[in-house]
Amino acid sequence: MEYIETAINGVLVIEPRVFDDSRGYFFEAWKKEEFCQHVGPVDFVQDNESKSSFGVLRGLHFQKGECSQAKLVRVIKGKVVDVAVDMRRSSPTFGQHVMVELSEDNKRQFFIPKGFAHGFLVLSPEAVFTYKVDFPYAPQAEGGVRWDDPQLAIDWPISPEQVQTSEKDMKLPFLKEAYIFD
């Protein structure tokens, strides 16, 4: 696998080596020893999966405090743009984001460290999204920031009118009011 640095330190795009032949393909999706060599020790404890249709935007979410999560995400069907927003006050990239396209065709993965808000937007008719987390979901520690916050200036690739998001996500605070990691 190739571990590609992004504009924000610690946020990585991971591209697997895919072996194609007439029968289909094979690749290693995750290998603990190799992952730890490139990223550092991360103890994933839970795998999650969601299915969404075109225009669904899930996010931007995070878990607060001691419940914060690192995530390793990928798409097994369809195509999304995935976004990580730096929510660490002490970071030189606070409030900045990285956007990457993840699809069943490119088989990329995206590593999002603790201290980041995360979300994705479905660009295909349907997408199946899967991710590993290093801390179980804790409802009391839910946090987030609005996907359309002008301060974040995320250039989502479809019009806001096409975006489908939950009522809960529409009530998330803007960055200036959101929980910030120290």
C-alpha cells in the first residue's frame, strides 16, 4: 500500500496495490503491522457500514474528549467525496479541511486522526461506506459542525439544493460555536 500525506499532517490517503486478472481483483484492505509503521499504533475496536443514495451528506461529525475517534474509511460500492476538518485549536491547520474522492474503482482509504470532524457526500446513485474506529460510539460525546459553514469554505461538488442531510445535522453549530479540541 502507498501512504500519501495530505495538506494536513496526520491525515493520509492510502492506496492499495490491486491485483486484477480475468477472475476479478484482490487487494489487502488493511494490514495492522504495515499500517502501524506508517501511521503509528491505532487499536481499531469497531467496524461500521452505511448505505446512502445520491446527494446524501453525512457529517460533519466527531466524538468529544476522551471518546474521540480515529477513523479509517473507504467505499466498497459507489463514489463519495470524503472530508476531514481539523478541529484542534492548537493546530496550525485549525479549521482547514482535506477532501478526497473515495470509490469502489479507486479503492482508496482515508485515515482521519482524533481531533477531526468527518463527513462524506454521495456522488453515485448509491454508496456503501465502511469505516473502522478506535473508540466505540458514545452518544453523550457526539459533536459536529455544519457542513455548509462559510468559514470552512468546503467546495462540495453538487449544489446545496441537491444535498440530503438529516435534521440533526442541519442543527449542528457553525465552527465559531462548535466544540474545539485543545
